[in-house]
Amino acid sequence: MKLILVRHGQTHANERGAIDTVVPGQALTELGWAQANDVVAELVKYQPDAIWRSDTLRTEQTATPLATQLNLTPIARAGLREVAAGSLEGKTDPAAMQEYIGTMMAWGKGQLDVPLGGGDNGRQTLERFDAVVREIEESGAKRPVIVAHAAMITYWVGMRANGITQQMRQTRLQNTGIAVVEGSLAQGFEIERWMDIYRP
């Protein structure tokens, strides 16, 4: 299975630099809608046969232009939500952002039982996303698109994909940025693309 993961378009929370992980969450800005429309041309190159998204407003809106183009109905799942911020929700200060990112970095180093903001830990976060990927595999889709969130995509790909280069790790997933992995949960995934960086 070739899994195409795309981050949602810009939201009003993104504009403010606010941590926004609850449902329904913020709507897309005018720029965010433009990004959602523009990314369709890139995504259709992969010939998607299914669209999955989180149950947030911003992923619903981002998925709409692609779904219209392909005449597909996006499937929403709570397991694809952003990494839950817990007590850090809505904050904009550097200390909160440092704790949010720092906790995920600890997860990436194997400290999966550390909770984020007093809420979910790395194991729970990984397992809920895995569960949806497993459901997608069982659906028989070969080239599904998942419209999700920056931290969640970054964390899951970092934990589940092989072949990630240092340049990829140092490159932030921007709004409507794309990551592509191929494989399965059972056999493992290989990274093919992160933003505009392709695996050699």
C-alpha cells in the first residue's frame, strides 16, 4: 500500500501560533482554502483510490476539493486527530510549544509512557493512528490519502517508516505538505517522500 499523508491547510490557529488539537477545531483561512485547492493537482498524480481524514473541521475542509475532483467520499476517524495537547491546549507561549514538541521528541527516543500535558502518552497516540491505518489496509485501498495533522504525521512517520534522511528530519511539514510511505504495518513502511524531498 502506498500511503499518501497530507497536512491540512492553514487555519486561524496556525496564524496565531496556537496549539489546536480539540474537535472540531479551527477553520481554514482564505490562504488555507487556496492551499487545499492547489494541492489537488499534486495529489492526483498518485491516483488515490480512497480519502481518509480526522474528524476535525480543518481536515474536512482540506479534503473537500480532492474529494470533489475524484468523486470520492472521505472517511472520518477520530484516530487520525492531532497529537492531543492536554493542558497545553490553546496556548501560544514558547514554553508550551517547547513542552509539546519536547514530549514528542522523548517519544521518538523510546520514552513512550511519558504523557503530554497530563493526557495521552506516546504509546496511546501511536496505537490510535495505527488502528486506522490497519482499517485502511483491511479496506483493500492501494493508494489512500490521509488528511491529518503536522505533529501526528511527523510522529507516526518517524516511528513507522524506514529510510528517513537527516534532511527529512530537519524539514518541517508545512500546511498541505505531503509525506508518502509504502509498505504495511506488518512488513514495515519505507519513506518515499517528505515535503519536496524524495528518497534517493
